[in-house]
Amino acid sequence: MKFKKPNQHGAWAMLIMPFLFGIFAGQFSLYHIPFIIGWFLVFFATDHLLLYVKQRKKQIGYVKMAGLLACLAALALLIVVNHQPVLIVFFLIMLPFGYINLMFAKNRNERHVMNDISAVVIFSIAGCISYFIGKGQMDLQMLKVFIFSFLYFLGTILYVKTMIREKKNIKYKWLSFSYHLLLVILGFRIHLLLGLAMIPSFIRAVAFYGKNYKPMKIGIVEIANACFITLFVAFYFMMK
């Protein structure tokens, strides 16, 4: 068996932020512990499976590791599903988007924007699961968890594209600038804290454009920005 540590900095934020949003919007439950453990294991298992799928020279060790991690994930998530069986519906909704990721990996086209968006939808749904674990209901707050997660990570996709793969693409440049400005305006329309939370994202999208930063530096900045936004969103939900 072969274990590969995921090297996508943005993936860590997508794993943790929606999960925390769900807790802040709802409430903490002991069942959040097996859920986050299982969710991390699902991510690791999927990462190994996708790596195997896109390899030209297949290494079966990655499939074996994916299988082991998936079994461990199932054990952890069964605890949560046994407590709230309706959560199976959320996981089923994720499947079509996971299939899209699988197809892009098979075609070695993982950098396609639709592949990124599909992943964002999956992680945003995980935020809804986190909320439901604590509150046990589907309501406006849960919808906010999904929307906040999705909108933020969509902006991150555009920003990273302009910094790496599409740095010379003027359309992506203005799409990123406009989108981040729209997030600031929309944030202030909803609540002062959300508007303030979006300002650093807009600044970094504009100020860093055209700079030849290494992926590691871009990732570190994104982690710091994610922490900043998580803090403000936490205050927003706790004030509700």
C-alpha cells in the first residue's frame, strides 16, 4: 500500500471551513468528532483513488490504500448516520459531483474550472451535514452555511486561476476582480461582519495579480485569509 499526503493547500481549508461554519451556525455535538474524522478519511481515500485513476502507469498500492481509508471512514461515519439516518441523503447528493471529479481525473484535466466547482459543492454540502448534526433540522441557517462556503471558495478558484494557470488571461483577471468586489458589496448588504470579512479577499485578488508568487506562498496567504474569514463568519452566526 502507498500513502500520499495531499499537497493542495486549498483542500485543507475546504475540509475545515464548512465544517466549522456548520458548528457556528448550529451547535456542537459529540457526533461532530466521528464526522470530521470520517470526512478527513473520505478525503484521503478519494485523493488516493483519483491519483490512481489519472496515472498512466497504474500503481495498485494507491487503490489498496484508498480501500483501507474508505473502510475506516465508513466505520466513523456509520456512527453519525446511525444517530441521524437522514444524513445518507446528503452523502447521496454528493455522489454525482464526485463522479464529475473522477471523470476529470481520468481525462487528466483536473485543473478545469468545473472540476473545481464540483469539489466546492461537495465540501459545501459537508458544511450542511455539520449543521444538521448539531441542529437536526434543515432551515435558512443551513442554507447560509452552504452559500457562504460555496461563494467564498468560488472566489478562491478564480483568484488561484489568475495567479497560476490563467495569469495571462485578461478575462479571468476581470472576472476575479468583479466577483470579489461583488462579494464585498453583497457581504455588507447582509451584515457588516460579512462585508468586512470579504475585504481582504478583494485586496489580495487585486494587489497580488501579476505577481510571480510560488504556489507555497499563495497557499499560505489563502490559509491566513481563510482563518480571517472563519473568525468573522463565526461572530456573524453567534450574533444570530
